[in-house]
Amino acid sequence: MNILNQLKNYMHAFQSKTNAEEQIDNHACSSELSDTLSLNSNTSGQIAVSPTVLPVCNIATSAPADSICPNAAPEAPVFEGGDVTYVLKPIEDDTCLYKYTSLANDLLTDSDIRKGLKTIDSLNLANLSEVVSNIKLLDRTQSRLLISGMKKVQFSHEAYIDAFLANLGMLVFAHPPFLQSVCLCGVDHKRCKNHYWCPRCAYAAATQLWKEFLPHFSKGTFWFITISIKGSIPFTHINASNLRTYWSLLRTGLQLYSRVNKTAISGFYMSDEVSVRQFLPLEICPHLHGVVDATDLDDTTINELQQYINTLLEHVDAPTSLEASVCIRRINTQSSLKSALRYLIKPINLNPRYRMDWQRMVTTGERPAWQINNEVRDFINGVSLISHYPKSIRHIQGFGSMNAKNSEYIGVPRARRNDGWNHVKAIPLADVDWN
């Protein structure tokens, strides 16, 4: 039985056990689920579900490249269960932020599903099938937002469905303050503007940068820079505020250096990022990604910049001494700049690291599941607290020649950015790994 049927059956059973007042409230939830199951979309890469019985898909028969139908292309995965059959097709559009990799196998039809679990803390949160199969462990709000999140795929750009579903189980479990806004992002054309957890808003922010800098590519000399801290730092919700300190010091180091060496660095556009190095114990790596407008950045420049940042890090009260790491790469083409700006604003993806450490520690019995899940909750809520409150904090901003308020600004003025969108959209993404 596929994941959507499991969800449908549970919701029907859940409704029958509630009183009359609760049944009225659950009817809206059931309607949402019904809408999800009746989803039919012609957008490549999305899930298409028919409410009627469909014949078995003949994978030997080809279909139009942009269609989702029983006659799917040979490479399209086909799943059946109960009274529905649906086809999930890969994405062909090279302008997308994310492409389906193992979404169908890992998230929707994962065979390694444990049913009948007793507590929510024992769930494998990276396995969306397992979360849905044990949805009775979630409270009413979590259940409704899980359904809303799964329903979100019908109006989402195919570029970010994969990234959103990868984190959905963890977000619902952690239940951070922004959960409802992220799960309902796109409804009535409203945006949550939370690029750390909403791939839709990350994509929207990236397109704005494309419009701003790609048409004036010839006006600057661009480099991609990553500034991070060597090693990893222990993280809990208690010391989450330290993350903001690390971001500030790394960014301040670059700002000071650019002011002292104006001939070397004219401006830059930076974003605050954080990655999980491992769970059990939870360790993170604060870092910055940026696009720099500079005439030349050689080894001497890198060493001097590292010294500036290391001087600032010496004053941080940390368990071990901290040292900065700076990596710079040249951006030679518009395609490379488009790819770099896309990478600059990307959502956090906990799924790969979680799966790896689940296999390493939980599957082997070395540590219980509740410990890794508590760390997921700590991380999501900790990042939420320091990245969204107060709302005035800007985690993506430009300086110098890449700031619209600067007299030497090299970007496109805001009033004219939409004029060149067709040209910008046609520029292919360079296949570059900026990691």
C-alpha cells in the first residue's frame, strides 16, 4: 500500500473515533487529503494521482517529455497501491535548483518501514514513509501540517519538491515556530521567506540575484568564496546564540579586509550558512558563502584575509582554539555566476547526514533513536531562534559594489530587473560543485 493510501486510511480511522465536534474539524483535514489524492499535474517531476483505477503502466511505451500519465517514459518510476497508480518523472529542466535523485525510493516507497512504534521519538525521521505509517504518534497540529506539506507538491515548482520532502519529517517532529508558514508557503501566493527551510523561497531569492547581477556580468570580476571554521563546534539549543557570533565574526573579517584593501576587493554578496558535520554528538560548521567582485585574489590575499579573521576568533570563548578556512574560486562565465548565486542561497538539508548517522549509531544499537531525534529538534529550533528573531536580522546582504545603495554599484537597478528575465532564464546553469 503506498504512502498516500496509508495516510488516507489513517485519517478515516481517526475521524471515526472522534466526537461530533472533532469530526467537523477533521473534515477539513480530510478534504485537504482528498485534494492531495486527486492531484493531477502536467508539470514534469511532480506526483500525479488519479482517483480512478488506472491500468498498469506500460513502461515500454513512450510519452511526451512534459507529461505525467500511465504511458510514462521508460526511466520514470511507477508505483501502485490500492486504487491509485502514479508516476514520478525526473526533471529535465536545467534551470532547476534541485533535481530528483532518489526521492521515489528513499522518501515515498522506502521498503525499510517500521510500523506499530510506541513513541514519536523512535521514528526514523528521514524515512517519510515510516513517519506517515506511524502518523497516529503525531499530535493533531503535526498531522495536519504533515498533510499540508505533502499537499504542497501540487503547487510547488519542481525545483524544490525533493529538498522540501527530504526535511519534512524532521520539521514536523521538531515543530518549530515557523512550521505552519513553511508548510503552507505558496498557498494564496503567500511566501514564508524562510530560505533556510523552504526551498521555494530559496529559489525565489536566487532568481532575484540572477536578475540583479547576470545582465551586468561584464561590469565585474567575480569570485566564489567560502569562509568557514576548521573542524566542528558542539551545538545545543542552549548555546545556539554562539552561531550568530561566529557568522558576525567571519563576515566582519571580510568587511574589514575589503575596507583596508579597496583596490583588491570592490564588493561582495554574502549569505550566512550552517551545516551539520555529524549527529551523536551534534556538531556543526558555521560558514559563509559569497560572490566577490575583485580584480585579483591570489594566495597572498587569502592568507591576509585568514589572519584578519583568526585575530577576531581569538577572542571567542570556545572549547578549543578556532581557525578560519578561506576557499576562493574564479567565476569565468555567466553560467558559472548563475550556478554560484544559486548555491549561495540554498536550504539546509539534514537528510543525508541523518541517514548516515542513523545507520552508524542507531541501526547498530550503539545509541537509541530518541537521542538523534532530540538533536534534530535542538538544531532546528536553535537555528530558528537565532536566525528569525528579531526579524530585522539579514542573513543575505551585499556590500560595496554589490550593494544597490553604493555609488559604485554594478548590478541592475531594482526598477529594471524584470526587463531582462527572459534572457536570464535562458542562461544555462554551469555544472560546478561549489561545495
